[in-house]
Amino acid sequence: MAEALSMGHRKLIAAVAEATYGALTEPASAGTDCFYPLDCEFTLDRPDADNEEANNTRSILENTELKRLGTFSIEMYLKSGGAAGVAPDYTLLLQNYFNTVVAATGGNSATDHSAGASVVGSLKITTAHKERFTVNTPCAVAPSGSTKLQMAVVDALVDGGAAPDSLTISPTLTAVPADASTVYYGSSYSLQANPQNSLSIWYWYDGNHCVMNMGCVINDIDIVTDPKGLQRIIFKGFFADQRQTGTTTLAEELDNSETAIDLTDATIMSNGSLFTVDTETFRVTVDPTSNTVTVAARGTVIGAAATHSTAAEVTPWRPTPSVNAGTIILSGARGYVKISDVDVSCDIISCTIKTTNNNKMDHDGFGCETNQGYAAGKNLTTFDMVVSLKAARFIQLMNFHDKTAKEIFIQWGTSANNMVGVMLANCRYQVASIPSVGLNENHLINISGKARGTTGLDEIRMLYI
């Protein structure tokens, strides 16, 4: 039976890149690998068990123990880093799926529109500021007459020499920004051909338990927004093995050098477990075979080696998380659906974007999954959204949706350092619910389809400012 472990109160996760697939890797003691999830679940699909088909002594199958494999889901609020150039807390999960991040060199700029040079698709910026931006990364600026920022992607950079530099952007703005408006910079996450590295994901729950999952690979990302204005991002994938650390007590008095430690219950410890007694942290180096655990040399983990009393509490080590200032985006979403040379701007009521790498766990010669690695699949991105749109614009959607592929751009948040965007390329979509009332009134329209991309790797891009 599958074993599911859901997080209770005091939820905390740390994600760490593995140098070797499936090799448990510890998070930083400073807590910089940590973030707070909204919800998560790790399900062990196959506990340790013998291969039943190989139990017969006449069987030609090798009588080996099956591998421990599982799936997981981690749900977060869709948040930015909260400051210029700061990545979101869950950046390692994004990098594990997309496998590449493009960051701007850094530094906001200002538009130079004193001579009327900027247009909605090309911004003139302060001379010698071209190096502050990078192609395929986002920028954001407020159109004239508005305090709300609009996000776009930098498509090209032109050095103006002694004259203002230029940023060619898409989608185009609804209006040209006023002279001296601030142009903010950001980072993007894009797909890459090579399979991503695996992660060790540690999670702590209920204050007395830690589960360590090795060989974690992000295979799916769901981005969901609902009419209440909450934006969430859900990471799904599989892991190769799982170990646990629980709470117990010392069964003996310890000096400051002993490495064979008696516990009241060592069954809640595993090779790689980190546990704390008083102010000293210990690392278990082998799976315990009795109520005695072997630990690394004292004083080499966290805290100085010390003496400890019998019955002292043994608890899972838990870092003090260091998280950024990103806040929950409640200001709704602004979507841009590009139709040939016309941008249709509409408010998003609800939206679901699903993207998958279609990775699979490797199989042995008998069709059984192993935990030795995974096979890379082919990306697929779909979307389904309900938008508020004037009927006249809806007719444009109907006229163009089944002809030429379009670009869809979605933005959440409208203030500096609190914006997230998604760009979907080469989209084919369907629209539904043709309104039967006046052409100047807004209606709820369903838009759904697939992002095919043009290179096989540009179908989706995540953007953060």
C-alpha cells in the first residue's frame, strides 16, 4: 500500500542539488536552502520488498530487492523574490524543471522620452544602460497615466552610443511610458535540452519529524489562479528513496567523544539522519541495526562536542530558515493574448497552466522501475483560462485562433519586485461562449489550448521581477 506523508503544522522544506543522482545531500546550516510550503505530500509507492516473481528457485529472474520509489507534490504561493535581483525561495525547484535561469546584469534604468523616441514596442532608456538588461529576461514599466507596471520580455538590445539605448520588447505596452519612468529588470527560467540534476528534498513537520527524499526530479509544474485572487504554483515529480528522522531520548550518558550512541528507539533513524541533543548536532553514518547508532566524529557537524545526560531529548536537526521578503500576490492577473499585430488585453478570472517534461524512471530488463536514474521525455504545455473580454475583441479571437499560432503572455502583480509572468509561445487555442449582447460590454470567455513553441524549448518561460 502506498504510504503518504502530508505536512502538518510548522511546515518547512529545504531543497539541495545532488552531485550524484540519489545521493543524500545536506542543506546549508544557515537555512538558505529553505522555504515554507503551502502544502506538500510525499508518497512512497513501493516500500522495500523482494521481487516475488524471482522467489521461485527455478526462476531465471535475479532475486533482488525492489527499489523504494515514490512521488511528491509541493504547493506554494506564486511569489517573486521581493527585491530587485533576488530569486524566489523556490528557485531551485524552478531550475530543476527548466534547468536554466537567465538573470539580468542588474540595475533599474529610466526611459528617455523627452524627444518622443519611445514607442509601445521599443523603449529608449538612459544612455549606457543597455548592459543592465539581458535578452529573454523581463522588464517592467508603467504606461503613461498609470501607476501599475506592465511586464514584457526583452527581445533585443541596441547600444545607442552617445544617444539613448533601446530595448525591443514583447508584448507591446498599452501606452508609451512617461519620460523618466523607471524600467525595472528581472530574471527568467527557460527550458533546456539536457536532463536536469536531481535534488535532495528535506522536509520537517509537526516539530518532531524529518523526512529526507533523495533523487527528486521535478516532472510537472501547475500554475493556478482562481477568482479569489490567489496564485499558486505546484511542483510534482518522483524520488528514488526516502529516509526518516524522528524524536527519541538518549539511553545512556554521553562523554564528548563517543560515536556509538545508545538511543531509546533507533528505528526512527537512518543513514544520513541529522539529530540534535542539547546544542550539539550529530550525523548518523550507517543504518542502525539495533538501538545503537554510529555517528560522525563529534564536533564536526554543528555545535561543539559536549557531554549529555541520560534521557536527554533527541530531536531532528532543523535549520533556522532564511527566506526572502516576497509576498503573496493578491492584485489579480493581467493577460495579453497576441493576435497577429494586435494585442488583446484582458482580465483573467481563472487560469490553469500545466507543463510537463514527461520524464520516466528508468526500467531494468524486466520492465521494473529502478532508482538508478530517469529517461528524459518531451515537454508539453497546456492552458485553460477564463477571461473578461469585450465582445468585439472576442470576435478577433474567433477570427484568428484557428489560423496562425499566437503568443500568450500572462502577468500577476503590478508593483515593483512583486511580479510574476508566464510567456507561452506558438499557441494553438480554442475559444468558447460567444456573447449575444452589445459589442461594448464585457463577457466571460474560455480560452484553452497548447503551447507548441518554435524550437522545442521555448514553449514556456517563467518571468520574475
